[in-house]
Amino acid sequence: MEGWEGRTCSQACTNHTFGRDCNQTCHCANSDCDGRTGACKVPGCMEGWDGRTCSQACTNHTFGRDCNQTCHCANSDCDGRTGACKVPGCMEGWEGRTCSQACTNHTFGRDCNQTCHCANSDCDGRTGACKVPGCMEGWDGRTCSQESVPITHSDDTVPSPVIVLTLTVTGGLVHVKYPDVWRDGMDEHCSQVSGNNAFIFI
């Protein structure tokens, strides 16, 4: 019968065993389990186990006591007891040994290994998009992680104020749209880029 073992079936199940011939194991954290039903006498499962009898191993990226914590491993499930990824690497937006710490402090991506430069907020840990639009000075793009290139007036023969623009360079060319107050009819230019600076003659 359930709850008994031995040649005469007169020995009650002990040491976290239950069922017929005490051939099943419970993983109760705070007590032994009922030898007949397997239910924990004091509720609560050990790390890595879940269910009424604490005999179901954690699955689907869960771990810890009663499998009540979630890991966000990118390439595998995690150890049900410790939460460590079986294959290292976290999903976008997560970091840490168990991939259960959300990205903070202007970081995003897998293992939070990319940096956004949002001016008015932090960024989404998964996509890097600023929660409030707007980049810090010197940065551009949807995730404010593309460094902008300063464009300066390069005519040294005529004294004039320095004009500084902030643009993104693609394929060695820049596209500039001038404000109307600069010059009518000259609203687009393309210029070769040299080093870290792009020069436009106006």
C-alpha cells in the first residue's frame, strides 16, 4: 500500500519518500512528506522542484523554491536549482548569472552589453529605444548609440563664425539640409569625409 515498505510492508516511508513501496521522492523544503500522498507536511519545495508533492522538476526557464523565479537564458534552459544558464548568454534585456536582472543604467541588448545615450530617460532594455525620445548631444539613431559627426566651416580664407552641424555619416557621404536663413537655393550638398570630420564649403 502507499506509505509502506519492507518485506512485511510494515515500515512507514521516511526520508522524503512516499507511494507504494516508498518508491517516489518528494523534495519538501521545510518538512518530510506524507508517506501515502506525498504532500509536504509543511508547504514549500526545495530549489528546483514544484508541485503538490514537490516532485516535478522546474522547466520552461524557471528555477528556485517552488520554481517561482524566471531565468532569461538565450541559448538554453537554466539549472532548476541555481538558475545558471546551461549554455551561457542572456536574452535581450537581461544580464547576470541567472539572466534574471533587467538591464539598467542606459544599457540594452543581450547581456546588457550595448549602451544607449538617451537624453531624457533610460532606454528599453530589449530594443534600446529611448522611453522618452531624444538623444544626448553627440549621439543619434533610434537607440541613440550612433556617434554623430561634427561638420565645420572649412574656408580659412574668409574670417567667419564656425558653423557646427551634427550629422550621421553613411558610406563616406553626408547629406546636409541648410536652414533657410543661410542661403536660398542651396539646401542640399554631398561631401567626401576625411578621417573623423566631414567638410562642406559654403
